[in-house]
Amino acid sequence: MDATFRGGQPLSGKIGVPSDKSISHRAAILGALADGISTVGNYSPAADCASTLACLKALGVGTELDGAVLRVRGEGAGGLWRPDGPLDAGNSGTTMRLLSGVVASRQISATITGDDSLRSRPMGRIMEPLSAMGARIEADDEAGHPPLRITGGDLVGIDYEPSIASAQVKSCVLLAGLGAEGRTTVREKVLTRDHTERLLRGTGIEVSRRGLAVSVLPGTPRAFQMEVPGDFSSAAFLMAAAFLVPGSRITLNGVGLNPTRTGFLDVIRAMGAEVEVDCEAGPALEEEHVPSCEPAGVIRAGYSGLAGIEIGGEEVARAIDEITLVALLATQAEGRTVIRGARELRFKESDRIRSTVAGLRALGAVIEEEPDGMVVEGPCGLRGAAVSAAGDHRIAMMLAVAGLAAAGETVVSGWESTAVSYPGFLETVRLLGGDAS
Ligand code: S3P
């Protein structure tokens, strides 16, 4: 399926963004492990989060989605069954990696697979710690590609230092730790998104943090009620469109502002972007019915003159899903932008360094691929062209935003990939005044 964008129409108006995908996955999974019925308001409409629900159902968990309200019937430690067939995580790395930790820590066995993109992504990063905890876990090949065959149970806690910055790896190990004997610790090199820790703590699990080390003790989460905030990563596409199209001014309501997710704000401010953020503090920890303690608020963004920037390290981890947008913004910024320390982008739904460079070059950008990043010379005039989503939702939407800023018409093929995170993106762009069909 193609989507077509014509450049130059300013975006304006107030709008909400879809609910946070990362938090929705975690809320469904913790609800499944809890003892009792949990209610999750504003559950994400993303296909990835539907994959998590389908897998939980196959594991015997009662789930009911009524509009955007999810009810999960958790039956505590012994509540998961051996599924009849393979669990299908679809396109979702978070589903596969987090559920691997859950299955590994229970007395069940399961095979977890996914679509072509997911089956080409590396799982050695979770196989190593889960095996060290005592799980039997086999991949399809030596390189650690799915399907994964997992036989769980009788795990012991470990003290683990992942070699890469990954919230999915951290969360997999912490979730496995809930069913392991003793303490489980993950020592990160840079802090990645901490939604899992927040939810675990909010549901009564003993979680402690010392610097970049986070530990859990085994336990059963208590059932909870919560509301998921809007997805910062989805909001970032709309912000980027507002920065790039002259005359734009938009307001985004109810956006999640967890500081481990908002590195993009720091990067774009350093580039000179016009952005205001009003953050309402997250609910207090003691408010038992709202366990996630995730701050949210309003973001206002408008057309901005931008300057090139150099980024790497911790900034990249806090903006990992927005780096392709930084590359796009850099094409319109004065001077050179250098992005380093972003090799992880090669292991996302596509090789995002390669697909960003290919897509932006087709639109006229001056951009070079580096082993761990990109170098962009700006500013340059973008011209509409036919480009490919490369099977990757974030590449599809980044190129759509480029099309809103480019002269003429941009056709993005493979638009259906956007369903995995932002099914209503096209309608939202139109509501804000963009030319999209
Ligand atoms: C996610 C973590 C990130 C991110 C992904 C969602 C999560 O992946 O890119 O979109 O929900 O934990 P990594 O942790 O593998 O970097």
C-alpha cells in the first residue's frame, strides 16, 4: 500500500497521540502475572500490542479489550499454560524479548516466532542471560535468530551486565527474575527506558536501584488499575513535521514524558527547535490504583530554524527510536550533523542506518552512512520522490514527514507497516492540515 504526501502545507491545531506502545506491552504482561483482574485504560491500538495480547491469550491468560480499556485476568505464579502452538510475536521485538523472560521463568515450554523482519533480528542478547539463569533456550540458528524454543522453570537470579544498551534485554531479565530464586540485577552502561522498573515497583515488587544497577526480588505483582499516557515516540513525528514546515504550530496533549524516553527533546533544543513542554508530574507512588508513575504533559512545537549537531552515547540511548528523525531534521539544519554510537539502529525493524540513508538520499539529502551512525550536510532542498518504508513503521513515518517538507509529491510504499505503532497517522496529519492521502 502506498501513501502520498505533498509538501509545504503548514500544520496547526491541538491533538492527542496514540497511547504508549512500550508501556502498554508491559502493563498487559504484568497484568497477566498478577493475582486478580487488572484494568489498563488507553491501551495502545498498535498491532505490536495486539501481538502481545494474542501471545498472552495463547498462554491461557484471560484478556478482554473493550474499546481502549484492557482487562487482564492474572492468576499469579502458576497461571500460565503451555501453549498449543508457537506464540506469534508478529513484528514486535518487545513482545518476543519480554515474553521470553516470562516463559523462561515459569514451569512451561513454548516456541516464540514472528514475521520475516522479527525472525532476522538478534536474540542472542536475551538467550545469554536467560541461559545463565538456568533456562533451556534454543534459536533457529547459531546466530540466535527466532523461532526461539524455551523450556522454563527453576531459574536462579543473576547479576548481569549487558554489552549493549537495551531496555528490552533489561526488561526480559527483570521479568525472568520475578520467577527466579534470589535477587536478579541488571547493570546498564547507559540508562535505557525504565517503564518496567516503574511498573514493577508500582505493583508491589521489590525493586532497588543503585546508579545504573537495578535489582528485583521474586514475587507476584498485585492487580492494578492504570491509564497509559500518549506515546512520545509517535509525538516526535508530528513535532518534526512542525519544525520543518514553515508556518506550522501544533499542540500535542497527554504525551508521556518519562525522562528516559525524551532524549529527542534535548537534541532538538540543542539544534535550536522551538518547543515548549508542560510536564504534569506523574501520579505519586502510593496511589495504588495508578502504579506506573509515568509523567505526561503537553508539547507545543512550531517551525524552527535549525543548526547541525554532534550526538552520541547516552543521548542516543534516550532517543533511540527518534534518531532517524534527527537525521531528517539535520537535512534542513545549517551545517554538519554527526550521529555516532547508534549501531543498535542496524538491529531494529529494518537496518535503520541503511534505510534512513537510502530514503533521505532519494529525496535529495546529502547523507553518508557510517558503521555506527550517519553524517548529514545541511541545509539542502528536499524534492518529492518514490521511496520505500523498508518494512519499517518508523522509516515509513519519517519519510512521510520528509514528504510534508519536500517540494512536490512523495510516495511512500509499504505504508501498511505503520499499523504496528501508529495506525491513524495519516488521518492525524490530515487533521492538522497536512496534504496526505
Ligand atoms: C523498546 C525498547 C527499544 C526500542 C523499542 C521498544 C521497549 O529497543 O527501540 O522500540 O519497549 O523496551 P531496545 O531496548 O532493544 O533498544
